[in-house]
Amino acid sequence: MSESLTLHPQGVGRAGNDAKASTTTLRLTEVFLSLQGETSRAGLPTVFVRLSGCPLRCRWCDTTYSFQGGETVTLSSLLARVAEY
């Protein structure tokens, strides 16, 4: 069974998740603000997190630069970067 991490705004009452977030790492390509282009939220400002290392190699992928590389970051530091927006 895999362990999951539930994210809650401001981590209210989730001390166990805070410990997991400080040790969980991800390979990050970029964090950026743009307008949502899909769903009922189309046109709304949205913070996007682009991770590195997708193994699928879809023909239509427009982010082949994220297949490799990336910066290793902790989940808590990534959430802090997202919160800056």
C-alpha cells in the first residue's frame, strides 16, 4: 500500500502532513502564473507546477524540455513558492 499526502490550506490541523511535506521531494521544472485555458475555470489566473521526468513521451507533448533535469525540491518548499503567487 502506498502512502498518500493530503494537502490542506495552511496545513490547519495537519501536523503529520507537515512532517511528510518537509521530507517528500519532487523534481521541479518550473512554477509559473498563467491563465487557465480549460474547464469551467478558463480565463482565471492559475499557478501551474510543472514537474520533471514524465516517462510517457506523448507525440503531442509541448514540454519535452521537462523530460529530463529539473531541480529537486521538498514539497514544503514547493508549496511555499506557490503561495508567493
